[in-house]
Amino acid sequence: MLKILAIESSCDETAAALVGDGHLVLSDAVATQIDIHRKYGGVVPELASRNHLVDAIPVVEEALTSADATWNDVDAMAVTRGPGLVGSLLVGLQVAKALAYAKQKPLIPVHHLQGHMQAVFLHKEGEPRPESPGYPHVALAVSGGHTALYLVSSPTQIRQIAHTRDDAAGEAFDKVSRMLGLGYPGGPIVERGAKGGNEKAFKFTRPHFKDGDPLDFSFSGLKTAVLTVLKKFGAPPEGQDLADLLASFQHAVCDQLVERTLEAAKHFGCKHAVLAGGVACNGALRRLMQETLSGEGIALHMPRPRWCTDNAAMIGAAAWHRDQVPGSRLTGEALRSLNAVGNWDIGENL
Ligand code: KG4
Ligand code: ZN
């Protein structure tokens, strides 16, 4: 079994994991900074970078010890190269480069969104191995920083086909929660608050584009529509009115995500689809996507919720697939000179 030690630090989680053959999670360590950023209502980039610096080495050590492994067991290393917060990425990348150099391991740089999508392969010892999605399939990666659809022709041939023109869906959850004074991160809070609410209580319209790609997403109009309700009626106190507002908002987000994913799958003739990223933890979204796609004969694959939010196991899974492409393993001078972080094209190998 090929064992990859992966590091992820693109936002506010410092994570390291040991993954066997791109699917078996041997360990999965995460130091979350949620409590640090909560009082600011969102991630403060400089604080995130500084805390990655504190947590990176202990998290890597924890990933090895909790897998009962040593450096001798590690065949290769992997690291998130982007997209994400540049300061955060730089810390993870430099730690990974230094360890790979010192321990004489090849390093595989990974696209963060490929990681999210390929979390569908992950399981732990004793858990059934998830069925792999067939190809080609469409993948919706939906998180706090990204909302995009991809056409996945093979594990390493991935092309973006639509993206958000403004906010990411997770960002909309976070901002609506903040507007209502409910706390951070907004996604799980809104989901809990929407329980028992009537999703038809408020009519929020869905965006439709006449120009450019009709599959593109938009969530800023929805956020403004919620704000308009608050200005008109005031923030509802806890109770049925609040649950109705949250359920209507959540449904409008889910409906748009599901509608676009279905349209894309039909357009590209895909019989399989993947739903991944932090927002894919949302039970209402998982249910609506499952119901809608299965009604159309499309098989839906979703990572287990613990691997939907940022983690390093997904980077280990994606690295194993990238490793099939010649030139993906960096050693020697290529490793020493790897310097680019931030935005890179998912179709690009390096
Ligand atoms: O993938 P992720 O951990 O980080 C990024 O790559 O952005 O996603 C974090 C986002 C946050 O915006 C959070 O509010 C959202 O995922 N999220 C959820 C839920 N759990 C996390 N959104 C809706 N419902 C949830 N249950
Ligand atoms: Zn992410």
C-alpha cells in the first residue's frame, strides 16, 4: 500500500493525514481555529497564518503517531498548493517542502478543490469502501470560499464548467447568520435554526443569467433579499418566524445548487454526480440533491460529512490520483524551487 502523508492549511484548519492508496484513512489530525476567529465573525487571514505556524508540526506528528507510523512508512508527501488564503498556504507549503527535503520524500502539490471532490473515495478501516463514481461525472464543490461545477472525465482530467459570479454558497450561510447575530460558522447554525421551519414562508427568487454561462451561480442577491426582509420586519426573535426565514433561505441556496448540478449532468450526459465541500455537510442539501438526481437516474456520491469540511485526508486522496500523472512528484531542484501558491488552474498538472 502506497502511503501519502498530506498537509492542508488553505484556510483556518491546520490538518495532516496519512492515507493509503488514495482511499484508506490511516490517521486524520486537525487543529481547528474556529474559536480564534469566532469573535471576529469570520476568518482573519493574518491570525490564520500565525496559528498554522504554531500548529503545523504538532499536527504532522499527531498524524504519524495516531497511525502508529514512522517516517519510514511514508512513501510520499502531499500539500495543498491552492486556491486559498495565500499566507495560510505559504505556511503549509513551506512546512511540507522542508519535511520532504529533510526526510527525502517526493512532494505532490494538490489543488484544494480536487481534494474536496476526491474525498468521496475516503473511508477508515472497518468502514465499507465507498463505491467510486463513474466517468464522466459532474462534481459540485461548494464551500465557504468556492462554489463551482466541474466536468470530471477521469480522476486527473477535471475541467471547471461553471462558478459563482459573486459569493460562495458557504459565505452566504455565514453572512446571513452574522446579519441575524447567530454566530460563526453560519452553515451548521443556520441548518439547526431552520429545523421545523417552512421553506415556502418567504419567496426568494432564483438568479437566471442571460449573458455568459447559464450554469453560473449567484448568491449575493439572495443575501440582499434576506437583508431587505430584516430591514422591513426587523430580525425575528427565536421561534417559528426565525425558523421560517432560515428554512426559506436554506432552501433557496439548495434549490439553486441542485438545479444547476442537474442541468450540468444532463447537458454533459453524465449518469454520476459528486457533491463535496463544507456546505455538503448540510442535511437538507444532501437530501434534495439525492431525491432530485435519483429521480433522473443519476447516481449521487457524497463524502462522509467529516471529510466535507477542510481536512488533509482529501489531499492525500487527490495526491494519489495526481501521482498517476508523470511529473507530479517533485524531488531535488523541482522541490527546492516550488514557489507558487494561490490560484492555479485545476486542469494544469503543475
Ligand atoms: O470546505 P470548507 O471547510 O472550507 C472552505 O474551503 O471554504 O467549508 C466551510 C464552509 C463554511 O462557509 C460553513 O458555513 C459551511 O462550509 N458549512 C455549512 C455546513 N457546515 C459547514 N453550510 C451549510 N450547512 C452546514 N451544515
Ligand atoms: Zn475547502
